[in-house]
Amino acid sequence: MYSIRYGGRDGQLVQLVEASDLVVVRTQTGKSLADVKLSEASREAASALSPVAAFPEADVVVYKILEAKSSLVKAIRNTIRRLFKKEPSIRFAGRVLKDAQTGTIYVYTENFFVKFKDELPPERCEAILKEQQLEIAEKLTFATNAYFAKAPEGTGLDIFKIAETLIELPEMEYCHPELVQEKRYKSVHPMQWHLINTKINGSTIEQNVQAEAAWKISRGLGTTIAVIDDGVDIDHPEFNQTGKVVAPRDTIRNTDDPRPRGFGDNHGTACAGVACAAGVGKATGVAPEAKLMPIRSGGLGSMAEAKAFAWAADNGADVISCSWGPADGDWSNPNDPIHKISFPLPDSARLAIDYALKKGRKGKGCVIVWAAGNGNESVDLDGYAAYAPIIAVAACNDRGRRSVYSDFGKAIWCAFPSNDIFAPNLEPTRPLTPGIWTTDRMGGRGYNVGVTNAENTIGDKEGNYTATFGGTSSACPGVAGVVALMLSANPELSASQVKNLIKSACDKIDSSGGNYDPQGHSQLYGFGRINALKAVQNAKDSGTTPLEDLNISGKAFFNRESSVVLQEGQWTKDAFASNRLLGLELKVEPENSNIGIQYRLFIQQLGATAFVQNGAFAGTEDARRKVIGFQITLLGPQASLFKVLYSAKLQGRRSMVSAQDGAVCGTSGLNGNAILEIKVEIKKISP
């Protein structure tokens, strides 16, 4: 059994076991086993292997041993490894790990993500790495004191022991091996029915996002959409227009060529078309005048994944579209155990995402949009799509209801039209369309092989467009396109403002089955199917009309947890009875110059901290101290229109204490009961 932790020494534990029926192979040239020179014995051994997963960031392929008798599998694997290690054309033949609970395949690379505490001098960081015989491969830019480090070749599974040693060092904040799991794309098409009312195969489809109406105000000019995915065919007529593609990147190979490289490398081209195809041929994206930043990236947990977000932020992306994530359970099988498994967000990816959210767009933050998933399961277990600042997108169909495979949960923010699957036991009505019409790899190398002109069912006969794209993979870049329209109409919006404006820019579809709560949220559709016209109008009007829909957001920090996302009007959830509050990062959303927030904390034996504003940290990082009181005040010209309410649960007290508008909640004295949980909300004052 091997284990790593995401989130530091007290973070989420992932336990792995060795897969006896799998072997990972890296050839010297990066070619497949079928294309390299092998001895007769190794060629015969290779005939017993079938490829099951590819990891382009490591130039490796995982093969499964085709042997019916389980008792022989491990011996055959060991024989194959022994033979392959003697082959000049093979660089590496190693063991494969899998998640002990889900069976998800992982590949290790003898590399590490390490982040030391911010206050540590870089010289000390580098000295520690040297002491551990680790080489600095790259000093990462998206977090302070963060490094991509390499162990000596041949270290193998000892990387886990090294990681265990490093994470226990007092100077270390996060450390985990570069442990890569295969990226699963969120794919499950008529001709642009998702954009405008149209008639397909005799049926009138009216379940669109009002894009044509929105284009009268904005077509995305002046914005850039980063599509982080597999390769994108940038030679396609919809993308090869002058100035359309900017800052292309392959973060696996560290080159500026994001083109597809292998068979099946089709997903990114289709996603890019949904978002921003230029409309010069047979497909128009939601934001046809937006620029495209195609980024070919690696699997989950890889450094290529983290570097993709930093590249997007550093090179001018406004929106980042991610139609991928952890493996989904079988949407048609409610008993699939994967439905219940939590997938943590690796520290490397989280810090890179935070970097884009904070540093992107000159400090206003990149808007990040994520496909919820296609497992007909809870998105709240997906550490990527459910990460609080992200916009998680569900899929709805051509009848205005949920696509049967679409994930659901509290983290769903909105829905966008996509394909559906005919499943009589779940949805008795057949889909009216084959899916979403979008760009495809040219010349029949993609989803549509061409030859047959069947535009109502398959795609064009040249094989440059497909009619069958779908899943939340298609829904996600659709919302990314809407965001580009919004930012084109109002470039001053922050990332959090955009997310909040979408709340009131959605159509409540499936009102009888959506189970919308009093706040207008549905676990199936979020706040509804996004309406591009409403969204653009909201963006254009933002900042010029009085704010009605405000909330407090941010994080609360506890001594036993690194942070807890603060949810408007809800108690923070403490995992331990002794989980004492250490600090807060609060802000009013949507951001606006007319209203802001100021707050401070009272700490046992230290007294009051200084007042801070707008997402700054207030409190202490010393887990031996305890917060015994806090105080919040609204600021700005419109502050008098709102009131802020806050409550605390105190250690040793049965009842909660409450306060509002600048009063101290708890105690301001030097001694008092520690605050264990808090609740904060903002309300409009009735006239």
C-alpha cells in the first residue's frame, strides 16, 4: 500500500495499491510498442498486452495483460518487465498503481511538487531539496516557494517514502509525488440548435441560450478563451483566421504547438468550436469574435496540468474552459461504487488555479468554467468542478430537461444545452437531435470520418465538422463563450462578479422537476439554463444600477483544517470538536465600488487585529491561539442599504451568539471561549 496527501500533512489521504495485471512502458522514441524494434521474445511477450491508458505528459502507455488465469498474471507481468528492460528501444517498463477504492490507474514519474512555507528564504528551500538528493527541474511561478523537483532516475516507488519524509518537515507546506491519473473527457449535436431556434428532422427546437439575440450587443470581441484540453486543430478554417489563435501552448512538451498528436486526440478541437468557432465555414461558436488560446495539457495531477493554468493567466486569457476531470461512474448503473468516491484536488493544480483566479486579467481574475461530469452522480465529490470559485456546468437537453448522464449537486452553477441518451427507464422521450454541431479534426481524422454527407445525423462529408458532440464537455465551453460575451460588454468585471451575475441570467427550466430551492438554485441545473442575452445585459448594466443581490463569500481558517469555504447564511462545518477559528478572508460579491467590507478578529491574549478589507486575511496562523470574537462593518456609498448579520458557536456554550453591523460577536477581552463555527450573511434593508 502506498499513500500521498493532498492538502498538507493533515490533508486528504489517497491510498494506492500495485496493479498486478498492468505494466507501464516508455519507449526511447515515444512510439508505440508496435512501431519499435524488439527481440523475438519481447515481440511475443508484447502480443499478450493491450493498451488501456495513455499519459502523453510522461510519454508512457499502460498495457493490460491478456491472461484469463489471474494466478499467472503477476508472473507474466514480471517476465515482460524483465524482457523489456533488456531492449535498447525501451527506456522503462514499470509497475502501475491504482486507487485502492476505485481502481483508477495512476502513473508515477519520479518527480515531486513541493511548496515550502511562504516565509522561508529560497536559499533554505533549495538547500532542503539538495539534502534530499532532489534536483530542481523548475521553480514554479504560480505559488511562493513552489518547485517541480526530480528524484534520481531509478528511484521508483521510493518516491513515496521521500514524500512522507518531506511532508513532515516543519518548513514544508505541501508535498506530493507527480502522480498522474488519466484525464477523462466529459463527452458522452443540430446544427447549432443550442444557439438559436431551429428546425431539425422535422422538429422545431426552442431550447437554446438566445445567443443570436446576445450578438446584437456583443460577439466576444476583445476577449480570449483558453481551452485547456488535448490537442486543437488550429489549421481548421474556423481557427486559422488572422489573429484568432493567440499564445498556443503544449505544456506537456513545453512547445508552442498545441495540435493533436495521436489517434483519438479529438476532444479539444470540438470544445474550442463550441466556445469560439469564427463562423466562416459551417460552425459558429457562442463567442465567434473571441480569440482562442489552445493549451494541450496532461493528465490529472501532472505538472503539465498546473502549468496550463499559469500559462493561461500569464498570457492574457479572460476565460478558461476545462471539459475534463476525474473518472465518472457508470451513469446507467446506480450501484457503481465510483459514484461514492471523493476525488481530491491536487495541491499543484489548486495553487495554479488560485494563481489564475488572483493574477489573471491584471488582478481581476480569470473566469474558470468546468464540466460537471457525466456520471449521473454528485459533482460535490469532484475536487476540480466543485472547487468554490469555479463555475460548474451541467448539461440539459433539446427538450429543456436534464441530460440523463449529467452530474448534479450543490456545486452546479448553471446548465447549457448538450446531447442526451435514450434511456427508456430514466427518460422515455427520445432525443430530437444527435447532439451539438461543432468543429472536428479536419479530413476525417476526428469524430466524423467523412465520406457520407449526413449533416442531420453525423456531420459534413469532408469530415471537418461533427454533429454528435455532447456531454458536459460540450456544455462547459458553451458557458465559457457566454462569459466571453459578458467580458466583451464589460471588461471591468472581476471573476467573482461574473459568476454572481450569471445567477440572475438563467432561465428556470424544468420547473416541476428541477426542485429549485428558495434561493432559486437547483441541484440539477444550478440557477437554470444560462441565457446569453440576459447575461450580456447584466454585464453591460453592472455598476450602473443599484445592487440588489449581494452575498458574503470567502474562507474561514481553522486549527485542524487549512480552510473552509464560507457559504452565505450557512454555518461552517467543523470536522473536529476542537476545531478553533484562526482567521477569515471575507469579501462582498458581486464586487462594486459602492459597497465593501471591513473586519477584524479578537485573539486570546493578543487582543484585536487591525481592520482589513476586500479578501485580505485577518487572524492568526498560530494554532495555539484562539479567536474569541470578531467584528464586521460594511463600507461605501451603498452600505446604508444593507445590513450584515453574523453569529458564532462558542466552546463550552450551548447557545450561539449573534451580532450585526460593527458589533463584536463573542468577546473582545483577553480571555474567553474559542469560536468553533461561524455564520455570516448580508441582507437588503427594506424601505
